[in-house]
Amino acid sequence: MFLQPLMGAPLPGCVSIDATKPDSYLDNARAGNPTAGAHASVQVAVNNLRACASMQPSPTRASLIGHGAPGLFGVGAGGSIGTSAQHINIDNQAVWVPLFQSLSGRFEALCLYGAAVGAGLTGAQLLFTLAKAINAPVCGSTGVIYCRPDGTFYLQEGATWQVATPAQQPAPIPSPTAPWPANLGARAPGPRVTACAAFGLGGRPLPTKSAMALAGQVHWDRSFQPPGQPAAVVAGRLRASFGGTAFKSFTILGDALVRDDAQPNRFYPVGPNFRAILLGR
């Protein structure tokens, strides 16, 4: 029977955390899981879990902690995707599926603690492929995961845990777009973006029209300070001028958040079309 993911610290069973330093999300996770393994690649993460499993009298749960996005989980490069040996998604499954197959039958469940890894169709496909590889249920969140300084986790309101079993790919669950807790930020008139430039993965520049559309999806009137550090991959950069002022720089985190680079604890949620614009769809 599948055991629901836990949000406290330390996590039970076998745990391995992305070794990238410094990284505020990963640093917090290590504070709560000081005996967890550390990995810089999929191979090392699998080795850590297999070594831990060999010391357990019976199958236990396993947890991997890293950054994520819908259908993508980072395994060794912090907030960036890194090489094909440092992340898992459907496109590079030939790299990681054989590695995870060595864990078949060793765990009762595997949970991926990364933002929105299990969201949408790509998230459901990723979890199902991984569940078949390890022959056990695999879970991933459909929204942003935060980790507090004490190592405990918090899941975005409106999100849930998507679960795949080796026998069935689950129905897709979209990332939540609302509600964002009212106490995370007072609503105020949103500034008007007058000029903008945006860059996707790898520094790919977006056309000016797309950059402005992307900025139009950001809820500039809903800035907030979250309860912990987010586990989202860096999906791009945004530079915006408000009312003719000097450009400000922002980091795009997954498909759900924009962070103010000058004030790293200030975040903005985004609208439902943000991901499609960022991907050029």
C-alpha cells in the first residue's frame, strides 16, 4: 500500500539530496536530514538509495530531494538542469531508466521532493515510467514545494501529490493557479510594465512580443514571501521596466514563480499561460 509523502524532518527511510552548494532550498533540506546521502548525478543518487536499502531489514520508502518542474526532476545540478546525467524527464529516459531498474523491488515507494514534478501529462508520464523501472509507486507534487530552515516541507495551497504505480499511468493533474494564501502578501495596484526582455533555458532570448506577454502573466500585485525556499528549477530570466524606470532583473522559477533578484525573498505568482509563452507555444 502506498504511504503518503511526509513533510516533516527528518524524512523516514532512505534519503538522498542534491549535493549542489550553496543552494538555499537544498541547504534547508540538509538541515532537516543531516544523515541523508549527497549526489551530483543520477548514478550517485541511485547508488545512495541502493546502499541504504541493503541495510534495511525490509523494503522501506525512499526520497530524492532536488529542484523540479512539470515532468522534470533535477538530480545533481541544483536549480539548473545540468547534463543528461543530472536530471530525469521523458526525453532522456534511456539514460536513467536502466539505473533505476537496479532498485526494482527494494522500496515500497519513492517520492520526489521537487516543485511540480508530477504536474500535467508530462508529470504523469515521468512518474509512471519511473514506477515501472523500480516496480513500486512513485509520487511527485503538482505544485511548488518549499523547504523551511528547519528542513520541514510545505506544499503550495491547492496542490496535491500525484501518484503512479507500475501498473497504471495516472490521469493528469494540472498545476494549481489559485488560490495563493491571502496572508502571503497584501494586494496592491500592479505596476505597468513598459519595457521587457526575457530569456528561456540556456539564455535563449524571447521575441519582444513574447517577453511582454510573459510579463503580463506575472501577478505584480501579489508579491509575497513564502514559508520557505522553493524547489523549482531556474527556467529563465526576465528584465522589466515599470513606468520608464530602470530595468529590474527577475529569475523565472519553473512555471509558477518569479523571484526579484534584488530582493531574493520577494516572489510573484504567475498566470496559467505563463508556461506556454515561455516555451514559445
